[in-house]
Amino acid sequence: MNSLDFTFAGAGLVALFSGGLFWPDQNVLIVSDLHLGKAARMLPVGGAQLPPYEARETLVRLAGDIESTGARHVICLGDSFDAPGLDVELPEADRLHIAALQAGRDWSWIEGNHDPGPVALGGKHLAELQIGPLVLRHIAQPGARGEVSGHYHPKARIVARGRSLTRPCFLLDDARLILPAYGTFTGGLRSDSAVLCELMAADAQAILTGPMPARIPMPRGDATSPLRRTAVR
């Protein structure tokens, strides 16, 4: 399992290369912004022609993370579907796949701005959830502490060995942790955007996803930032 261990708000967490977050002490796997059904939503309105297997690919990756971590509780941190009602329109094979993943474990759907909750599917449906020192919600709130959220689909652009590289990333400071989008074809907001620079502290860090997760200072417009693994606190 390619991963990077770190501590946030006193909780020992594991950033997975897939963009998932595992909390071993609670046996919890947290994922955000699956945006299932995006291809089906965009096709009728003339949007980008996305491959029809995007939901299947996301669910296969999620199944792999559940198996590798042994998580007994899965929390989907909002925007699990790309629009309200898509949980009903999802192909039967994908709906059965979700049901199989839910079997024998706790499952929590957190409300997002795209999707208030796939109420046609099993599991708990919550506006937010607090577990120990962590508060889990979809969109970061000003002044929050110990907050784990999603929504922004953060990604970081760096230069490594003379090549520009962009990867989805976790953003982390002393107050909050923002997860990358987990879904296939979800896009992202660069870490040097005004909204993320204002939201995150000056000493914020980014954990890059991919085959070799790495922790670096959060890129804030300096494209020459080196790709390097830093000490984990």
C-alpha cells in the first residue's frame, strides 16, 4: 500500500496514493468528491464526452482501498454523486457494486453542494460528523479546527528534474485538512489559487498523491518548488 503517515489534530492518519485517507485507530476510510454519474449528467446537456466507465473505475479503486486497509467504516465526504438523483440513475451494476462494498461495514454519506445525499442508497446520511478530535464536513468553515473537508479538489504544480508535474493533493495546516477529489475525471483547483491561499495557513503543506506520495510545502505560485519528501510531524 503506497501511503504516507502523518499526524493531524492528534490523530495518526495515512494519506493513500489514491487520494483516500485512512485513520487506523478508528478503522475508518475517508474519501471525498467521488462525483459518480458525471458522464451521465454531462452527456444530455452537450458537455464533455467522458468515458462511460468513470463510476466503475472510481468504485474499483474504492474497493481496493477498502480491501487494503480493512476499513470497517467508510465516510464519503460530500459530492458523492455529481447531481441530485443520480444515485437512482446509476447503472444497476454500479448500484450493486456499492451495496457489496457497504455490506458488513458502517457507511456514512456527508452532504455536499452537488449532492445533498444519495438517499436511495443504504448508509447514514449526515450534514457533518465528529469523531474524536476531528470534524468531517464537505466545505471548510472559517475558524474551524480539527476539520477534515473536501470540495475544492486541490492539486499542486511543481517542477521535478526539469519537468512540470501536477498532482491531486491533500492540503494540511494546524487547523484543517482538505482532501483531493477521489473520483475519476473530477478536475481540480491549483493550490496557488486565491481561495486556497487565503484558506490555508502560510506554513501549510501539500501531500501529493500518486505512486510515491510526498509531503512538500504547499505550492503558492512558485513553479520551481522542488519535489521532496519532508519530515513528518
